Amino acid sequence: MSTTTIRLDDELKERVAAAAERAGKTAHAFILDAIAQTVEQAELDNDFHQRADERWARLMSTGESVGWEDAKAYLEARARGERPRRPAARKLVR
């Protein structure tokens, strides 16, 4: 395990110490958790954007999409516990 030094201004250092105490953690553990959460969120954001880019590319190449009303009805039925048929994709009208 390596060591990394970070510089915190006094106000932030005090805030971290107070928040860590409220959380029942050491300042070190609190900072590690904060870094881990931030890295995980950045990875999730990256995965989301990558998936969105792939879907957009597929939409642009095929020109097919599911209309909002069809998608909404499908999702509402699923939320009610039903097992509806998936709506069919159709060509976009330009």
C-alpha cells in the first residue's frame, strides 16, 4: 500500500474531522470512504455515458426507436406487476 499526501485548508480539515466524528469514524477512514464513493460514482457515470453513446450510435445507424407512449405504457404495466409484450421498434419519422 502506498501513501498519498493531500493538503486540506484548516476549515475543510475541521469539517472533515467533525463529519467523521458524527459518522463514528476516524478522519482517515472518512476520507478513504469519500474517495472510494467518488471513484465509484465516476465509474458509474462513465459506464452510463458509454452505454448512452452506444445506444445513440445504434439509433443513428438503424433509425429505429420505440415511441414514448409505447415505452411508457410498457413500463407502467411492468410496474403494476404485469408481463406485457415489449413494444416494437419503428423507423423514426424525420
